[in-house]
Amino acid sequence: MYAITGATGQLGRLVIQALLKTVPPEQIVALARDPSKATDLSERGVIVRHFDYDQPDALAPALENIRSLLFISSSALGARLAQHRAVIKAAEAANVEFVAYTSLLFATSSSLNMAYEHVVTEGMLRDSGIPHALLRNSFYNEVFLSIAAPAIQQGVIFGSWGQGRIASASCADYADAAAVVLTDQDRSTRTYELAGDTAFTMAEFTAELARSTGKPIVYKDLPKADYRAELEREGIPAAFAEIIADNSAGSAKGALYDNSHTLSRLIGRATTPIAATISKFLS
């Protein structure tokens, strides 16, 4: 049986949709912190089990009879190591045969502060002895839509992205990749650096947004400290503003760029360009 953590989240749902194309629903287990949000999945025949990263004693029973587990990293940035440790210990206790973990592009060499928790989690998996695949994802196209909405209203995008190229892909692209790896008969430990086929600078993203909306929108590059201050001025909590600013400044140094096309080869099609995601968002 195949299990997916975070099954009611954006990525988890898309992975289940991809699995349902080739896997009988009764062989898929949706692990959710709030099972009531997965009634649509249970109606399709998918098994739904309660799975809360913050309730470690209940995790192993939820993994009973699971052969392959997609472990979607927690969204609790800065506080997820205990959660991740609990999931991996539960997988060991339940004798899960294979784990695919959603990590960060080039995690072990990344300049991004958010890479640390991924690197430690990768080490936990290695120490567990469970065969595993590291799905080191670049950013999702959809992340940048949170920038688009206020930019359309204000006519400006701030950031510290510089001329860094961002090789993002859609959430659906990464979901399809996860489904491929999860159902692959190869149970060897391996690493995938996953990024979009086409890359863009933030200035190019801004130009595409302006073209698509017909509105005047400009990109204004700022030093990291100034960008962080701007984010805080807009009401973003200081800790989260630091993460956003660090991601932006890190991208300027190439942290979100890869041109290996590993993702498109894995899913057997081209990845989704940012222009297509913008178009879908606006429609």
C-alpha cells in the first residue's frame, strides 16, 4: 500500500490524483491531520487515516501495512525537526519499506537558511536505514502567485532577487514526479534534483505579469535588509519576513536554479512554465 502524508494539502491531493491513474484506490492511504477534510478522497475509495506530526505515539499505527510512504515535509518552518524525527521513527517501527521525502533543491550545498532542516531530516533518513528517495524540489510556480495579487494592485514588486534565475515548476509537476518515484519498483536510495525546464528572473516574472494583466508593474530590487524591512512594514511577522528575504537573496546567488531537466525526464513531459501558471491564475 502507498501512503501520503499531508494528504489534504495542495501537493498531497495532487499526488493522490496522480496515483489514482494507475493504482486502485484501496491501495492508497491518505494520511491527514484532519480526516474530515478528506471525505472527498474516502468517497473515491481511498483509505483515510488520522496522522498528526505533533502526536508521535499515534503515527506508527497509522502506517500499518504501508509499503511505500511519501513524506511531505512539514510547513512548520523552524520547528519541524521534532515532527520529522517522529515520522521517521514511526516508519521504522511500522517496517515501511521505502520513503520518498520532499526536500529542497541542492539542500546540502544550498545557501538558503531553510535548507538546514531538510539536511538534518535527510540525515535522519540515512541513519534509519530505510531505503529512500530524496525529492529535492525547487520552488513551486504557485508560490509566486502570492506576489502577483498585491503587485497587480500596487504596480510594484519588491525583492532581493537580483538577476538570479528561478527554475520553478508547478505543484502538479512535482506531484507527478512523486507519484512516479513512489510506484517505481526500484527501492534503492537515490536523490533527485527537481526543477523546471524554463527559468526566469524576477524582472522577467514582473514583465510577464504586466503583459498578462495589461497593467503597469515594475520590479524594484532592494538589499536584503531593506526588503525584509519592507515585508515587515506590510505586516509580515519578522521571522517569516527573514525567511522570505533570505530566499530572495539566495536566489540571486543561484539557489533556485538547475538546468538538468531531471524533473521533465522523470514525468515524461515538459514542466509548466511560469507564464502558464500566471495565465491560469488570472483566468
